[in-house]
Amino acid sequence: MVFSPPTILRDIVSPEIACKIIIKISTRARRLRLRVEPAWDCIVLVRPRAASDKAVTSFVAKNKDWILDRLNTLPARVPFSEGAVIPFEGNDHVIAIRPASKARVWREGKTICVTSHTGHLHLHVENWLKQEARKRISALVGEMATKFGFGLIRITMKDMRTRWGSCTQDGRLSFSWRLILAPPFVLKYVAAHETAHLMHANHSPAFKRAKLELLKPYSVDPGIARLWLSRYGAGLYRFG
Ligand SMILES: [Zn+2]
């Protein structure tokens, strides 16, 4: 990551906006690209190594309204704290402190309860969400991988910035723990996508057929899941 030298953008956007644009020089990108980075309240501009300063400034000038609009409409941040309302499997839940109990964090209906005798509430809530995400995704991937005749699949939970899941060449799957905040059909969609990569390390028609096959028992419409992620996915980074 390279922070944008304000000199490049100073004449196009105000200094307050310029400092919210991070320029990432990429050896792989072919064209200039913008994306919102909700975790950092900023916009990332992906710049191919060959792109000139002039190309960058005219690209930013052309997209100025889009940049301003995205920065102004970032949803409010919701830290994990007492009384905060956060989504869990797509439904709003309130975080509440309960009298001391054996468990640190547990769920009662639409309440995420945290025992009163623990400090660092935010860490405990985040760890609990990661555990819940791991439980559900492990079970799903297990069910799906069995279809392909695979045995136990190791999964890792991460806080990824640019994708929801990944699959290494040696068949290890990683997922964003934030998927537990999204409705279950979204989590199923991402689980099927990565599991299908165990068979096909690409996005070929054969991969897509495998993914659809995996999704069939769950009645998940992949188009709706993709739409959900593109519309609301960024918002999941505002929690915690
Ligand atoms: Zn993929």
C-alpha cells in the first residue's frame, strides 16, 4: 500500500478527500480501478505500474462525484459494545451484559449475551462470532466436500479485505468470519464457491456447474447472493 502523494490529487479533490484516497500500485492490474475500503474509511485506487500521474489525476477527476458519494454514504461504524445492534445471520441482535456465567458469550433469541465478569467485551464478541462462523462454515463445507468424495477439509477463518473466501492449490480453504453477519444464503454461496475450487482451480464453466450442483440442496440463487454481497458486503466491515 502506498499513500497517495497529495501533490497528485491536490488540484482535483480537497486535501480532506485526497488523504482518504490510497493509491495501490499493482503489477497485475491493467487499468485504473476504484474500490471502497470500508474498514479504513477510504477509497483505494488501484494503479497499474505503467499508469502516468496524468492518467491518475484525470481518472480521479472523472470519478470525483462517485468518490464523494461513496465516502459520504459509508454506513456508521458499530463497535462491539453494550447496547450495540449488530447483524447475526442477517438478523439484528443486541449486545447485552448478563450476570456472571460459565460461558463468556452466548446467544438468547435476538440477544448476544456477554458475561459481566469479563473485560475486553469487543474481543470476546469477535472471538465468539469467529467460532460461530467456523462452526457453520465447517459443517457446510464438510457436507459439500463429501459430494466430491473429499475427506476432512481444513478451514481457516480470517478477516480478509478484498474477498470472502479463498482456496489454495493444496486445498486449504479460508473464509472471512464476517460472513456470519450476513444472511445464511450468502454464507452458503461463498462456501459452495470455495468448495467448488477444490475440484476446479479456475472459474471455468465446469467450475460454475460444480458450484450450482453444490448449491442445489440449499435452494440458494447464486445471482441473488452475489447481488447481496455487492450491495451490502462492504457494510459488514463497519462492525467491530
Ligand atoms: Zn473463485
